[in-house]
Amino acid sequence: MDRSTSLDIDALKMTQEQYILAAQPNNLQRPGGAPVYPVGIYGWRKRCLYFFVLLLLVIMIVNLALTIWILKVMNFTVDGMGNLRVNKQGVRLEGISEFLLPLYVKEIQSRKDSPLILQSDRNVTVNARNELGQLTGQLIVGSQAVEAQCKRFEVHSSDGGKVLFSADKDEVSIGAGKLRVAGTEGAVFGHSVETPHIRAGPSQDLKLESPTRTLTMEAPKGVEISADAGDFKATCRKEMQLQSTEGEIFLNANTIRLGNLPHGTFAASSPGSTGPKQTVYELCVCPNGKLYLSPAGTGSTCQDTSNLHLLPMADPKMMDSTGWRV
């Protein structure tokens, strides 16, 4: 034990002696001529160490200055950053905000005193997905059109109780009390239309037209066409037929006028002669249902004027058995 202690004391003395010799300016040699090596950092190594320490200090100061500048510019506070505020209800953005990547939120709402505006240079797309990540609904607002893709599309009233418009793959329903078509060309329907009432606007004309095909109005309990403050006019190029399979055709008016009825001629007279000129005529009916006028007399003159003097027609479909149009 005493021997090891003495060895440690000798080693410590030798180290102190070497440090003292190295610190002295003269080159002293230990007895016996053994070389002495100085202990420490000297020369260019010492200058490099000081340089790196100074450089590290400058970098720390610059980083601290940049951090303070970023905090100042970004307006970092305990509540958030800049226009972004974090509170218990969620995240609040004030002013104009730009999102370069997709935004996933549960609810977006504006302040009570300002509207909510979604703006994009190309389009605005809103997607809805289920728990599996599958797309269930999509709304695209583009520069050319507004597209909605979903199973059912509904538009509700302001109170949320009445469905004003709904559409799915089977039908399109309009729940508003009145549907107004203000276009100059009206409404074009490619197939049948079912409605209980068609009415034009105040001081406007109602026109139902099929330019190249037929127009059919059907109702199991009847079709009513009325013009309370105007005329009702029906025109056609060819034949107009009024047909009742089980009932009757009833004409009720103060005056009933049948224009351009043919005039009957007397059987003994020539085709170009008629009876004496007069303004009162008798309405006669042929067995085939054709009507013609006969000069009125004290008795019926229909038998005397049974011959019809008319201009011949070139269309065989418009001729009767005698070759004359009636």
C-alpha cells in the first residue's frame, strides 16, 4: 500500500515538473538528457479554436435575431399566429387566407357581420367522403358550369321545413308554389308533362306549341280550356275534328257563326245560277253531315237546293263523291 502511494506521488511530481519546464521561456532539459513535450493548445490550433468559438457565437446571435424577426413579422401571440387564432371553439381566420393544399375541416362558418367567400382561380371543389374514404358527394364550381354529384340533391326553404327542389336518378320534384319560366323561348320538354294547372303571367299570353309533331292533352276526368277576359282561337292547316265517343258536343253562346258555308243551288237551274238574292238563309245538313246554306222561304228549301256549286279542288283527299269540295 505504501509502495503504490509513493508511485502516485512521484508521477504527480513528474507532471508538475514537466508543466513548469514547459512554461519557462528557456529550454531547460531534464537531467539525463530526456526531451520535454509541452502540454496544451498552442499556435494555429489555439487560433482556430478561438475562431470557431467566435463563429459559433455569431451564428447564435444571428439565429436569435432571425427568430425575433420571424416572431415579429408573423405576429406570434399566445392566441395564435397573424390572422390565425386558436380558441376553444376551433381555429379562427380573419381576412383573406390562401390554401395551397387540401383543407380538411368539420365546419366552416363566417363571422356574424360578414359573408363567407370561397374563391379560386380555376374552380372550387367540395368533397364529402364516408368513413371508408369513398367519395359520396361532390360540388364543383367552375368557370363554365356548376356540377353536383350525389345520390339526391335538395334545396330547402329558409326555415328548412319545405323542400323547394329535389332531384335524384328517378325524378325531379319542384315543391315551390309557382314555377315561372321567363325565357323568350319558353320551356322545352322532350317527353310528357303532368301538371294540374298551366297559367301565363299577368298580361301575358299562354302558348302551347309543338313545331314538328302533335300536341296532345289528356285527362281522365276532362280537359278545360277557358279564356275569361279574351278570345279562344284554334286553327289548323288541315282538318279539325271535335269527337265525343259517348257524350255530345255542346255549343253555348249568344251568337254562333259558321263562315264560308257553301250555298245550295236549285236543281232545275244551271250550275252558275242561284235563287233570288237575299240575306236570310236556311241551314241544311246532308246525310253525310255536311252543312250548306239554302235561301229561306215560306217552307224548307233544302230539297230544292240540294245541288252544291263549289270550286273543284286538286287534292283528291278533300273531295266528296261528286268531285266537289264541301
